[in-house]
Amino acid sequence: MTNPYHVVVCASVVPDPLQTLEPVTGPSGPALKNEMMLPAILDPWAAHALYEGANLVKQITGSKLWLVSMAPKAKLQQVMMTVAQKVPLQLVAVDGPSSGFADAHQTAGALAAAIRSIAGIDLSRLLLFGGWESASRSAGVTLQLIGEELGIVDQFQGVDAITPQEDGSFEVLERVEGARHQKSLCAGSPAVLGWATGNLGEPRNDPQVGMANMRTIMPALQRATASAISSDGLQYTNVATPKQQRQTRIVKDLPTEDIAREIVQWIKQE
Amino acid sequence: MDTILFLAQTEENGTLGKPAREALGAAVELNQALSGTLVAALYGAQAQPAADAIANCGALRFLAVAGEDFASARYATDAAACEALLRAAQATIIITAATSRSSRIMAGVTHRVSGCVDTHVTGIATDSGSLTLTRWFYRQRIEASLSRTQRPWILLLDPGAHAAWQGQGASGSVTPELITVPVTESMRRTTVRGTVTPPADQQTIRPDAKLLFVAGAGWTKKQKDGQTHVPEAETIIVDFLKKSKASLGSSKSLVEMSGENQSALRFMSHLNQVGQTGATPRHPKGLSTCCHGEEPHTVGWRFIGERRAINLDPNCGWARGKADVLYVADAFEVMSKVNALLGS
């Protein structure tokens, strides 16, 4: 391979999915109750993008990987304790909200500025990675907006595989309707890839990788610039957790035949 | 007065898909509520068949970007086409279906026209001339209604969230105004080479099925005899899918087993995954088997109507208000009997 990539993974932090989320109204709009106290994780689809990015960098000599993350500094530090042990990375931290209710357009502007300011980055070699949707806003727009800010017009969403070719081009598989993948060939970087789950499992924690990463992560967190996000014309009129509790009928000690008959009857009911 | 733009891609044969007709239904309804002006815009290889099909939708103008360069779902050309259509229509509110093709580009188009965008819209309402939409946050765990003052405002309506437009077409009664979009070499850096489809016998995801059947990791665990029975599990599940025409979903743990070289169901992939990092399908009914019903999985069941589960654990997540009925039973035994009954 003659064309090393500069892979930038955009990933924020989200509440651990096992936590109960309760919306409240804060001074700047809707928020989560005890948001700062909730245990957080790296956004799951973006985490897949990070593992795929690290794998790509390992394959192609001279490639580099940055993780650009916008979140409250304290939260980011907590999440980095785990993430740092997964893959070698350089963190670029932006101190700002990670709330799902924050406006994506301004978030994208702040992240694009952070990417431009990375020392040594070559934007012509850029592969901008991230999750195709976050687990907070779940909109799938931030990466596209960053791509447009950076003038990138080769964009892919719902990516499950990237296969680099000898000539610097790469093949991409994107999820489309009907449980299919669209296969595309892109001439090369720069490009935006919003990842679905990819094909790699979560790497095991490696304390040595963690120690090496933390030497650069802590200074990066200290350098994190604050970025305020305003609601700018966006108004929430109602934010609520829907009633989802069902009255579950628990059927025990019923013969298998009877259960099967009941299920078949239920399936056939219009 | 608002100009409402219905924006849609055309299919390979130039017609409109069901999600696009649903978006048109929402656009027509919104236009009536706001007493606005409706414009229809189409892009793809050809636009006339789609224009014929929606000729009576009430649009004052029909616009199109058509040609071979716009046949494939490619970001650069699709975004340029939609940008040109938005500018030509001078729309204030744009409604389009949240297909994979439009979801890939609409935020980028928003940036180009200095507008704003909301995706995964599940409801559109008007009150005293102002527009409010409903969408979910935190992976279907919090529902919010919101409005924006910024225009143009692009709304991507989730498939299944609105009734499709049912009007009659009229062949040849409208001819769309063709908008010319110059396609440069830099816009052709990506070449779409087609789609990769699973073999017919592994095509287990059926979005229009009445039933979602979810298999959990329990199917691959040791059973009462202390042994695993993965081939038997595969036979039971495939047999059930054939007989019931259900769509197959999975828990995260089961699809990840294949990546970790553990015994796993061969036809299961990440595309089947339902939940936090998977799909949120829409089906009237759902049957879960050998799955604990933990929150990260059940958030993907948000749009499943009636829910039943089979699990050996009477205290699993499904028992805690997430299913209508929980059968505490062995799924191998129950599903074998179900298959026998469905076959008789």
C-alpha cells in the first residue's frame, strides 16, 4: 500500500444503556436527570468505527489514528480509562455537551474546527470515521455535516466493511434496505464513513496500550477547548419517557402442547 | 406562506417506493393544514413514471433531476441533485422518506442550503399554523416534540410512520420541469457496483412480515442433557421462518458469537440484530425466544405491537412489563410443536 490514511474517528460518550433515563428541564432546555452522575460509555456504533479505524491503520504503514470527542471533560476522562486500553490512539478532546438534545449543526462545526486544528494532519489523506448514528441524538447527521464543512463529497453511511486496494482506492459495503449491502468503489481519500457494526469484535483490554495512550490522553484532556452549544431556533415542546410497562401474563406449568397451540392461534389472529 | 416540497428518489423503474408515497401522504396533509403551496421533486434515472403516478397529488409544480448519473445512490451526485431541487423550489419545509439513500445525503444538503434537518421523524403536527414534529432520542427511550424557526427545514419521515398517499395517477398529464445539474469528474470518484444480497435461503429479514421472531443466545447454550444443539436449533428456526413467513431478529450476544468463533447460527448476521446497536423494526407482533429481554435489546422493540416471549427464566426482562405474555418453557420443545401445528 502506498497511500497511508489519516483516520479521524469522531465519537462521543453516551449513558450506559442499562441505566434508566429520565428527562428533566434544565436551564438550557431538556436534559437527563443526574446526567453527570450516570455511568457513561463510548457511543457504541462510534466504538465500532474506532476498532475498524485502528485495524485499518495497523494494516497500512504510515497511517495514523485520532479520536476526536466532544463531551464534558470529566465524563470523557472517565470513559477514556476503558477506551484507552482497547487500541492505540491520539485523543483530541473538545469540552462541550454530549447530550442528545444538543444541536447537531453546532456540534459538527465545533468538531470540524477541532479536526482542522490537529497538528500534522493531511486532510487529503483523511478518512473521517464515526458511528452512522449516535445512541443519544440517533440522527445520523453530524458526520455528514462535518464532511461538508471539510469539503468531502464521498460519503458512506451504515458501513460494514472497507477494503483498501493497491492503488489507494477502497471498496465499501453500506447497509441498504432489504438486508442488503451496497457495494461501492471510491477512488481514495478523503472520504466520510459512518459505521454500523462492522465485522470486528471489541478488542480485549490491553494495559500496556492503556498506559501508552494515557501519556497523551491526560494532556489532551487538559488542553480541551470549551465549546458552547446554543439552542438557536430549536424549541422542545414536550420531552417524555413513554409509558412502556405492560401487564405481563406469566404462563408457568402449562404443557408444551398447550403453549404451542396458544402461540399458533395468536400468530394466525389478524 | 410555506412552500412544502415533497422530495423523493425514484426506483430503478422510475416509480416511487412505499416510503416515498408515505412521505407524500404527510406532505399533502401538512400542505392542507398550513394552506401552503405543494411542490413535488424527483431524482433518479428517470422521473416521468413517478410524476405520472402522483400527478393528482395537488402539487403546483413538478421538478426533476434525471439521468444515468443520478441512477445510483451516490453521495456526490444525489446531494447535488437535491440541492438543485431545493433551490429551484425555494421550499421552506421539505418532506422526504428516511430511506438509506436520502439518509445518506440530507444533512449534507441542509448544510449547503443553510437550513436545518431532523431525521427519524415519526409524527408531524400543526397547531395554529406552526409545525411541530415528534421523534425519538436515546435510541427510542425518550420521545420529544420540537419545532424550529430556521428555514428551510428538512424532515426525514421514518417508513411506517404515516399512511401512504392513495390518490390515482394520470399518465402524461404532467411533465416535470427538468433541472440541469452539472456532474464533474470529482463527483464521479465513487462508483456504485451494485448490491450484495444474502443467498435466497438466508434471506431472513422481511420488513413487511406480520411477525418478528427473535432468537437469543440461549439457542446455542447447553440444554437439559448438558450438550449444545446448534444444528437442531437452526433446523427449528429455519422451519419456523418458512412456515410463518416471519422476519428474523437477534440479540447482540448471538450475532457476536460468530465473530468470536463460537458455535453460532450460520444464517445470523449483524443485519439481524435488534436493539441498541441494531435495528428498530416495525411489525404488528413479536415473539422472542431464548432471549433475556434486557433493556439494550428491548429498545429495538419500540415499534412492535403485541409481544410474547418464551424463556426458562420467569424473572427475565420480559417478565418485567416488556412483554404481554411470557411463557416459562423450553423454546426447543415449544417451537418444535409450533412448527408441527403450523405444518398440519
